[in-house]
Amino acid sequence: MARPTKWRKIGVEPSSPYFLPAKEAAEDSEVIPLLLEELEAIRLKDLLGMEQEECAKEMEVSRPTFQRILLSAREKIADSIVNGKTLHISGGNYTKHICNLACSTCGKVWTESVENFTKRSCHSYECPSCGSRHVGCAKRCEEHFCQKRCCKKHSE
């Protein structure tokens, strides 16, 4: 069984989800999906000029994973520019922040995207191991990102 894909941390969402060729038949052009983590890799490496090791750390992935994401993005962008195709920027396995969660009942610790965790009220989120609703942040977030978004760690 394959390992689940890790969350890829992004810093910016696109202001426009489409990049279209400037021609009359643009609406008829083939659409290429560009994932948000691919856009983030391009932003970090090519726009900001960061080293790959720094980029990988920023996105919270390994350097080889970052390299694969970057190559995929560059191939799609090149295809779009050279062949006049539309880029549709959406989807992927991304998050703006990765929360370390802990169950105070069984002690299980796991990671979750802040978007998935905050979709529900704090007391309706269940531990994947024991089903307890006593789930909260496993540690204090250094950036104070979780303070208003996540539940405090339950001591119940």
C-alpha cells in the first residue's frame, strides 16, 4: 500500500485561476491543470530565486519531492506557452499551514491541514484511532498561526 501524500505548504493563492493565450480562439484551447503546489514551487524557485533546499523546507517536503513538483510545473508551463494552451491553476494536496494534532484520550499524534481541521467545530473533530473528540494542537505553533484557528489541547 502506498504512503499517503504529505501536505505541501503554500504561501500564496493565485489572484486568477486561469492563464490564457492571447488569441481569438483562447476559449477553444486545451486546458492544462497546474496544481497549487506546482505554482508555489515556481514562485519560490523562479520568482523569488530561492535555493531548492530552502524551497523544500518552506513547503515542508523533501528536496527530491520539491524537484519533482518543480519539474512537473515547468513542463506544464512550457507546454502552455509553446503550444498556446490554457493553464487552470487549482487543486492539489496543499495547505496554508500544517497542524500537529493530538488526541488527549489515546495519545495519537498526527498532522492535518488547518483547512480540514477548521472546517468543523473543534469538538466535532474525531481522533482517527479511537474516535475521541478530545483533539487539539499537539504543540504551540511557533508562528502563532493556530491560536485563533485550532482548539487548545484538551486536558479532559
